[in-house]
Amino acid sequence: MSIEGGIKGDQKKITCPKCGKVFTAWRPDTAPGAKVKCYFCKTEVEDDASRRPPAAPPAAAPAAAPAPPAPAASEPPAS
């Protein structure tokens, strides 16, 4: 589990397909992850975490009922 944000996941060792070097990257367990870049050659690397579909956004709150009209202010009498 991440110390900073409390997101479940861990560090994964990833081997770059271009340069062959091994580096580590934080990969979440449940949330979709972004592609990571190789620290050495900057090639984007895709793994199972980056292939997950994004989580569905939470359901929108129901629309609030319109507020009742404000009472009309009476005009002061003309003098």
C-alpha cells in the first residue's frame, strides 16, 4: 500500500522492451494506471495496469429542485 495516498498497489520491476534494462514503477492493484516511461531510454512501456479500462465515474447527484421564487418587494409609495 502506498504511504502517500493510501492506494493499494506495489512497486513492479519492468524490463524495457527497447533497451532491456530493468526499472521499477508504482502499479496500482485496482485503479487503471498510466503507461510508464523507461528511466533510461524514455520509451513508453505498457503493462497490465495500464491496459485496464478506466473506472466508471461515480453516479451524478440528482438535480436539485428549483428554489421557490423570492417574494416581490413592494414599491415604496410615491410622494
